[in-house]
Amino acid sequence: MNEIASYIDHTLLAPDAGAQDIARICAEAAKYHFKSVCVNPIWVPAVAAALAGSGVLTCSVIGFPFGATTTDSKVFEARRAIADGANEIDMVIDIASAKANDEAALAADITAVAAAVHAGGAILKVIIETALLTDDQKVIACRASVAAGADFVKTSTGYAGGGATVQDVALMRSTVGPEMGVKASGGVRSMETARAMIDAGATRLGSSSGVAIVEGEQGTTGY
């Protein structure tokens, strides 16, 4: 099986996704041995049940897509998703704090969520929403994620008008160092792009075009 598959979080975060759509992506993930299936919290129980025994992880998003919920709300969302079967949590930062260069506020928000996620035996990826930040602000968000004990930093939600770029992935990798995970998400729709992101330092790829990528085709989905 294509080794790229093991990097891919097979993603469906559309608000109008239904049960049949969720069942389809779970079947695809099991077939191609993707790393995880990433869905909105309401679908976590169904995904966890569908993927049981497959070796594919269940991932969910919190504070999604704007990050503009309270820390307590994010902690509650994370705990509930883990209780429902999530192995991984992708949280959106407080983007306003990043825009204000407030590293301490970012770190406090992420630290609380990281504690809850790790207590539940899951891992935390931090979505910094690169399309909305300057390079200096991206660095601040990455430093806050490291200080908070997160496991990954991630480029994008796919809802802010921009996705992953090789330059952003390289900047994030240089900021967080060699040990922390870096997830490139948004606009990864081909094998060529996937390999470019990995070469730049990505250790995970978020995409709704996972099947197209591993089949050597061009994906047409939005994320």
C-alpha cells in the first residue's frame, strides 16, 4: 500500500455531511490504511464504531472552525469527543490572541486543552490558521503550542480562505524543532503536493482527497 496513506487524516468536516458520507469515508480509510478519519464531534461515535479493529484512528475537531469559544468550552468538547471514542483532537487557537501577538494567552488556552486531551489518552494538534497570520504571528502560535505541550501544530481549518503552503510548513517545522508533529491541511489534493509538504517537514496531511492522492490522481474536493 502507498506509504503516503499513513500520513493522511482522511477528512470530512462539511456541515452538511450525512451518515452515508461518514460511512463512505470510514470504508475508504480502512481500505487504504489512512492514519485517521477526521470529523466533526457529532460523528465521533459512528466513526469510532466503524473503524474498530481497522487500525485507523478517530480524530475530531474542537473550537472549529473559528477558535472563538472559551477555553472551558474547548476543554469540554475535547473531553466529550474522547469519551465518544476520539484518539486525536484538532483544536483551533484563539486567533484574536495570535493577531494581538499575545503568546501567553495562546499558551494558556492550549495548555488547558492539552491537559484534558492527554488525561484522556489522546493527542492534541493545534490549528494555527496560517492564512490569517503574519509569519511572526505564526511563529508565536507555534511557540505557544510547544510551551503548552501540544503534540502537533497544524496549518489550517480549510475555512479561512487559504490552506497549507510549503513555506508555512517549513516555517512551522523550523520553529517547533524536529520532534513535534506538523500537519499540513487545506489544498493537499495530489501526490505531488503531498510529497512537497512532507519534504518541507510535514508528518501528517489533512485532506478530503486522500483516495485521489494515493491513486495518483488530482483531487477535486475543497479541503
